[in-house]
Amino acid sequence: MPLHVTDYTWSQTDSTIHLSVPLKGATVRKVDIVSTEEYLKVHFPPFLFEAFLFEPVDDDRSTARIGNGVAVFTLPKKRCKVWERLMITTDDKETKKEIRERALLKQQQKLSAESKQKGEKQQAEKKYALETMMKLEKEERDRIEKMKEAEREKTTAELAAWQLRQKQKAEEAQQKQNHQIQQAGSTDIPGNRLTDVVKNKQDHRNSKTKKIQPQLPPPRRCGNIAVTFTPRVFPTALRESLVPEEEEWLKKQAEARRAVSAEVEELQDLTEEERNHDWLKQKGDKCFTNGDYVGAVNAYSLGIRLNRKIPALYSNRAACHLKLRNLHKAIEDSSKALDLLTPAVPANSAARVRASIRRGSAFCQLQLYAEGLQDYEAALKIDPHNEALQEDAQIIRDIIQGSAGQNETQ
């Protein structure tokens, strides 16, 4: 039961109510205020102040200030008159309940409208920012296009002027040459030196033109170019990989395949297949699929006795223990699997996700939700786009928050 605050003070004018509520040392973040036209509530656990107002007030113009251990309210009246008292004197619980529910409903509607208005404002701001950015980008593109067009026109004009000058020079040279030939033709007599020089120049030009012939190379031969790549065990490219961690992981896997438990001498009666941990893992997987969880546990346990370095055997046995409600054993096997799944490389990411989820599920079934949430968040870091995993983690968070709220209420 909350403790009701009775040592409040209030005063009034014809148009305003001034109310002071002591907060008993509560911090600002722990104070919850609900205010409407006919109802005022100040809740700071374990204390509660509740006022069913004598007359309606203007809630839109009401203000509240919290400081120095006191909450001070300024409540403008809807009608300018002096109140006989601050609250109504009725003891009818149903009337108070109805006023309280009506006030809470108005408060929810007000918060919903404010949230909607805030969302619409944010959306409008985003839209305006996007339109402004698009407008600026369009202006920049237009400016660049104008610069290109001006440069293109300038270059075209310069090229046309150069071509015109070259054409004029060629015409002038041709006219000059024709004039010289005409002069040489008018004095074309044997032994004329000018005629001989012109003829020699023409013969030299003709011979030079004949000699300069384009020599095209023969076509190239077609062939194939062999491209080889460095062999990789992991699917990622070498430049994106963590080489030391990958080499350590491969070394541990090789040692696990070669490892033989000291208990093998006690298992001489087993067949050749039953001494193969890979065959035992497949048998355990088949039993798990068929719902024979005890048989699966036996198969995985025998595989672990043969080789204690394979994380999949521990992780799968943890899944069986979850089905059998052996939660502490499931936590133990999942933890052992995570210890063996080091270092963290892309090749064992899926196995680490499964082991983390199984240990987290066991913690949650033991109602250790904080520890379970840690494992689910660790799995989300490895696979952040897993929607089912995100939903499960959110459910656990809601459970933790709900439990915390119940503890505060109690």
C-alpha cells in the first residue's frame, strides 16, 4: 500500500491555484506526475499524493516545477472564483475510481497525440531535409553540366578556328606553289635552272610518297592464360582473414581428430564403427531427430569418452539435456563446447551461436534471465540479422523489465 502525502500546502487567487507537495527526498527521475482538468497525481514510491480537484482547471496552461525537494504546481482555473476547498469531499470510491480512470484515459490520449505530433514533425523535418538535399544536388549537377557545356562550346570554337587557319595556310601554300609552277612553265627551256629544281622537288615528293607504305603487323595468335589461386580452407579471402587465429583453429581440429582418450582400453568390446566418434555423432543426431533423447545422450557420451576435443559432441549433448530438462548439465556441456570453440573464426561462428543459445535457454528455464540474456546477446553479435534470435532476446528483456517493475511496486 502506498503512503498518502497529507502535509501539502496550497493557496489561491481568483484565477489560479498554487500547490506545493513535499517529495520526501525523492529524486526527479523517480517522480511520476499525472495532471488533468479534474485530477492530479504525484507518485514517488512509496509515497502518493492524489487530488480530486474541487473545480476544473486549464490543463494546457498548467505548469509544474520540481526542485529543492518540493513539487510546485500552478493550476489556472477555468472559472474565476474562489474555491471553498482544494478537493471534493466525497468518500464514494466508485466516483473517485471513475474520475481516476477518466483522468488516466485523457493522459494516455494526450501522450498519444503528442507522440503522433512529434512523429509527424520528425517525418516532415526528414522530408524537408531530403528535398533540400535533392535540390542542392540538382543545382550542383546543373552547375557542373553548364560548366561542361561551356567548356565543350569553347573547345569546339577553338577547334573550328584552328581548322580554318590550317585550311587557309594550305590554300595559301597551294596558291604559292601553283604560281611558282606557272612561272617555271613560262620559262621551261633546256638548261633552265628553275625548271630543273621544280621537277626535282616533285620527283622527290612522289618517290617519298611511294616509299611510305603502312606496314600492318600480322594478327596475334590466340591462346589461353591459366590463372591459379592460393588454396584456402576458409571461405573468406586471404586479405580479409585472421591468419594466426585460423591456423590455430585448424591445428586444434587436427589434434582433436588425432586425440584418443585413455579410456579406449576399457572399450575393447566395441565394434570398429562404435570406436569412430564421427559415426557416434551421426548416430546421436539420428536419435535426436527421432525423439530418442536418452539414446542420443548415450551416443554423444561414448563419442566424448573416445575423444574429448570435439565441441560438436558437447553442444549436441547439451541440446539433448535441454529436451530432458537436465538444465545444469546442459549449461555445463554448452560451456565446454564454447571453451573448445576458440579462437573465434568464421568457420566456427555457427557452432558458437548454437552453443550460446543452448546455454542461454537453460539459464532462462532456471529463471536466471540476466545470464540467459548475456548468452543471447553474444549470439546476436555473431549473427545480428537473425530475426528469431532478436525476438527471443526482446522477450527476455521484457521479462526482466517486468520483474523489476513488480519488485518496485512491492
